[in-house]
Amino acid sequence: MGVFDSMVREDGHEQVIFCRNEAAGLRAIIAIHDTTLGPALGGCRMWDYASEDEALTDVLRLARGMTYKAAAAGLNLGGGKAVIIGKRDQKSEAMFRVFGRFIESLNGRYITAEDVGTTVHDMENIFMETKYVTGVAPAHGGSGDPSPVTAFGVFRGMQASAAAAFGSESYQGKRVALQGLGNVGSHLLKHLAEDGAVLTVTDIDKERCDTLAKEYGCEVVSPEAIYDVDCDVFSPNAFGAVINDDTIKRLKCKVVCGGANNQLKTDRHGIELGEREILYAPDYVVNAGGLINVYVEMEGYVRERALRMASGIYQNTERVINISREQGIPTYEAADRFAEERIEKIGQIKRGFFGGI
Ligand code: NAD
């Protein structure tokens, strides 16, 4: 299959750039999916892919996901992503600087950020060669750790979901099973506890879990038992594909809403949640706070502004649930419709000549 066929098959990416520099050991792919709304923003992943095909498939899929996430969050950003093929011990200043030069050559069409396998330090090396990088250290005007903003956005999504499922956005007395107390989960725990939720938590880091549970007065269960907890809301904040054939039949909740990426193992699991009358708040809609945070960084970082924008995740979640109900489609599909509709509408307003702007 030709390159264009494979790009079209993967939902019509605009541009895919293969970057190589032998001296620095760089082999990277940048995928720009859609820039209707603005520059393509998405992290740079470094991974020891088994093949170039695997790397290409991954970057195309991830870039597309960023288009939808940014569009649903109401940001003026398109979707893109980059992957560097290699092991972490192959990293060097030269590798990230030359990668930065490739990014610079795109003149702002693609903006990179930290992702799996890359660090703030790597971003700083990229920053030496291009300004089209976010997530640099606060000392360089960066926004720092995005997880408090992500967690706040997830909490707003949980409030909107509770309003839709139970008729009240308040968590007073609502039973929540929280999976994962890392960067996002621990901040989310605080919001929920402050709102009066009755919490059952788990984490494979037992010490951390016990400390936080004691501080916030939560019940603790083993990582495997979290799916069986009788609760109103199950909140995944650890890893992806948690809604799968094994777990779905065990869930006793009415809502699934959390910060983890790619919660549904397959689309079919999203349909099945609906059939079981469990409301699924689509992950990329509710966990967009991290993306909002770097977006605000691009404009000059102000934490209050990031939080205010993340607060809008409530309305975005509400809208997605309404689309799902009006059109009789699963919420994950309604989220895609919501994002596509915005891209379509905003794309239309860019037509015509308005005196050179
Ligand atoms: P993290 O690594 O800080 O936290 C993950 C936590 O999950 C850790 O405490 C880990 O011990 C725990 N965990 C791992 N396996 C577990 C298991 N089997 N059972 C229970 N707990 C387990 O990561 P994070 O930054 O908090 O991100 C959590 C999720 O949210 C990820 O899926 C991430 O992609 C997503 N996300 C994060 C952000 C952000 O701003 N950090 C933004 C968007 C999405």
C-alpha cells in the first residue's frame, strides 16, 4: 500500500514528516492530522518500536486523537503527534536539538510537548532550536505539572455526569470508586473529598494509597477489587483499556468518569456500557485539562486562566451527553460528533477574504 493510501485510511492526515539524522541517531516521524482550528499540537513519544510500520501506525492514531481532544475542548489547536524511534539510553542533546530543528522547519504548523518516554529536560534541548515546544520548565515560562488542572477538569466532568445521571451535580454522599492515586488521582481525590463523596480507593503503590486514604478518610481495596465496588461512580485514573470484557460485567456503578486515557478497550465496550445503563463520560473530553494547560502556556501562563478554561469541561461533557441522548448514539461517538461539528463550523468561518487577516 502506498503512503497516501495509508494516510487516507487513517482518516486523512494532512502531512507526515520523516526526520532522520544519522550523526545524532535520530529517526522520528511527525504526523499532522488536521490544522483547521490552529497549529497541530501533540506530545513527542520516544519508544523502542518493533518496526517503522508500528511507529507510523502509532503516530497517525495519536495525532488524530489530538485533533478530537483539542476540538472538543474548544481550543484553537489542531492535532499532531511525534514519535522518536529508539531506546531511552540512546537519548542525547544532539538528538533532541536536531529534532527541534525539524520542528522549526515546519514554521509553527506542529508544536511539540512531553509525552511517554520524554522529559522536561528533552523539551529544553528542543527549546534551544525552536520556540514551538510547550511544557518547558517553569523557569523558562513553562506551566509545570499539568495534573492539578487535569484533575480539576475531570472533577468538572464528574459533576456534569452526576447531574445527568442522578439529577444533582453534588458529590455529597455519593459513593466513588477511585482507581489510581498518582498525579491526577490524588488531586481528584481532594476535590471529591471536599465535595463530600464517600470514597473507596486503590493503587498498586500501597504506602501512598494508605497515606492518602488516611488523610481523606477513604476505604482501601486491592487493585483487583476496585471493579467490584458497589458505587455510584467508577473513576479510572491509572491506565488505559480498563473497560474490557473482564471488568465490564463486574461494574456496579451508574457512571464511569476519570482521567485515564483510552479507557475503552474497544468501541464495543462503549456500546456495552450504554446497554448496561452506565453513563460513560468520554475520556478525552474530561481529561483535556492537561492540554488546556499547555495551550495557556503558549499564550503566557496564568494558572487561574487554565483553571477557568478547564471549568468549561462541565459544559462540554453536558453537551456530549445531550448529543448522545438526542441522537441515540453511545457517548464516545457523541464526543466525536461534537468535535467534528466544531471543526466543520469553525472551518466555515475561515472562508472568504477579510482584509488580510
Ligand atoms: P501517574 O503515573 O502519576 O499515576 C498513575 C497511578 O496509577 C500511580 O499512582 C500508579 O501506582 C497507579 N497504578 C498503576 N497501575 C495500577 C493498578 N493496576 N491499579 C491501581 N493503581 C495503579 O499518572 P497520572 O499523570 O496521574 O496519569 C494517570 C492517567 O491519566 C494516565 O492514563 C494518563 O495518561 C492520564 N492523563 C494524565 C494527564 C496529566 O495531566 N497528568 C492528562 C491527561 C490524561
